[in-house]
Amino acid sequence: MRQATRGAILAFLAVMLCRDAGAQSLGTITGSAKDPSGAVLPGVTVEVSSPALIEKVRTATTDSAGLYRIVNLPRGPTR
């Protein structure tokens, strides 16, 4: 009986910890900016917005190769 109770408690804690871990996942958006001819565009401002962001909008600027990276983006609302 005691082992069954211990097993039930451990199972409950595992489910709760997995649920909390999933809610805390963060994402990253990466990409490149190019003009219609395919030439890279350095110095371009890339903007993302979401109600999940505290600041509502986050920006990044492309580097000399036209690449950008926006990190630590929280999960947005699900439908």
C-alpha cells in the first residue's frame, strides 16, 4: 500500500513538472533579408510583435551578411 501511494505521488509530480516545463519554453526566429535580386541587405530592422511579449514588439538588425536572430521569444496564445 505504501509503495502504491509513493508511486501515485511521484506520477503526479512528474505530470506537474512536465506541464510547467512546457509552459516555459522559449523560441528563436532567425532569417535573412534580401532584395528581389537576391543581394543581402545589411542594417535592416526586423520587427516581431506578439501579445505574449511584455514589450509587445522586439527588434533586431541584420548583420553584414543580412542575417538576423531574435531570441528568448515566449510562446504566444494558443487557439
